[in-house]
Amino acid sequence: MKLLPTISIVTPSYNQGAYLEQTIKSVLDQDYSGLEYVIIDGGSSDNSVDIIKHYHNQLSYWVSEPDSGHADGINKGFAQTHAGIMGWLNSSDVYYPWTLKTVVRIFNDLPEVKWISGIPTNIYEGAAPDKVQSDFRNKYDFLSGHYNWLQQESIFWRRDLWDEAGGQLNTDLKYACDFELWLRFFQKTSLNHVNTILAGFRTHENQRGSIAIDSYRAEAAEAFRGFWSSFGYKDHLCANFIRFTNGKAGRLFRTYLKHLGFINWYGYDRIIFDFQEKRWLLAPNSVSDLF
């Protein structure tokens, strides 16, 4: 039997002791033997270090020391990893019991796939999903300005894509470092959406993104402007068509044109599980092009 590839997960944390243990347990309790798990604490003053020490024998690496921010901590964590599949889980979010094995199996079944996203979910108390929402994005959505949000904790990628896209997060960005990374990934290949939930995003009062939402959007907009010119004219044409046909009437118009056979684009690369073949497959006709 072919051995499954290993997966590297990094958890950056700073004074998130109220949620950190639940995050750690959501990773370790999956008991996945191919896991390479790293925790980078930014020098917390709460009980975070005590929590981490309780699990240190199950970690590949951990450290608690001041850093230069969120992106710097994640970069430090990934620098300690080696596995072919990567992702990071912030210190208040959770994976579901099937996440790691599912992600590894998808990449194993589909060697052509470079990065994936599960169906976004939200959690509040506990670790069970309170809200599930199918919310797909492709590069045309991003280029049209319809880019909020990709659920970061539900996204996983291959190390070769990470390396090809620069091999690190942009430490100049305090909040939107994930968004800027997705732009670089979109320059290289399409995002594949998996037909299952993989992670839960916790909403709470001390959340970085909630506290500084305006700053995040400002950084995202600046990053977007910097990447616009790096895409080709066909991508811009497609994005402009989306922008000018937004709204219910515009979507109906696009559907009508597609029905007539004039366009076959604006689709999403989807991954589904085939129960007959017992493997993950790219959904038929999910890969689309312009005109």
C-alpha cells in the first residue's frame, strides 16, 4: 500500500489561552501518524505556555518568544517543517476529526491539485459547527473585487506551490497576509473547492480580524491593486464581465448566455468523493475557461 504523504500544520498564538487547548486538541486528537505539528507562541503572558508544555511530547517543535507579528510567527513555524502538504490553524479555530486524513487523501488521489479549500464553517462555543456556508471563490471573483473571504483555516496546499509563490508570508502586512498569499497562489494555479467541511472559524470578542476589520480590508485592497497588472488580459476581461454583471439580473444574464452556449466560464474547480470508485475526483465540467 502506498504510504500517505505527511502534512505540516503551524499554529501561531499570542495570549489565546482561553481557546488554545481546544485548538491543539482538535489537531492532536485526530491521531494522524503523518502529522508534523508546530506551535509558535509570540511570548504570551497568559497561561498559553503552560498549555503548550502539556502537549510538548506530541509536537514537532514549539517556541515562545517575541516576534514581529502574525506573519513572522507563521513563517518561523513553516521554517521548522518539511512535509509536502501545508496549512496553518490559528489559536482559536479548530479542525474537525476527519480533517487531516481527508486532506492528505485528496492530495494523494489528485496529484494535479495544488491547493484546496473546504466549505466554510463558523463556531462559537465548543468545537461543533454553528454555521455552514458554501461560498466559493475563483481568481475571477478576486480580480473583480469580490474577494472577501476565503476561510484561511480551511485552506491547504502543496509545499512546491508554497515555494514557487515565494515560500513565506509577507511580513509587511499585519492583518491581510493570508489574502496576499492567496493572490500569489492564484497567479500559479486555480483553487479547488472540496465538497466537505474541514475547519471551524471561531467568532469571539478578542479576534484579530474582528477588532481590525477596517485595517484588514485596507491592506487587502492595497495588495489587490499591486497584483491586478500581473494577470493577463483574458483574466481582466473575465473579471470585468463579472463586475459589470453583478447582482441578481447580472447572474441571470450570465446564466442565459451560458445556456445559449456563448460562454462556458465562471465555474469553480470542485472536488467530490466518488463512492463507486472510493476516491476523491475533480467534478465533471468543473474546470472552466473564458468563451
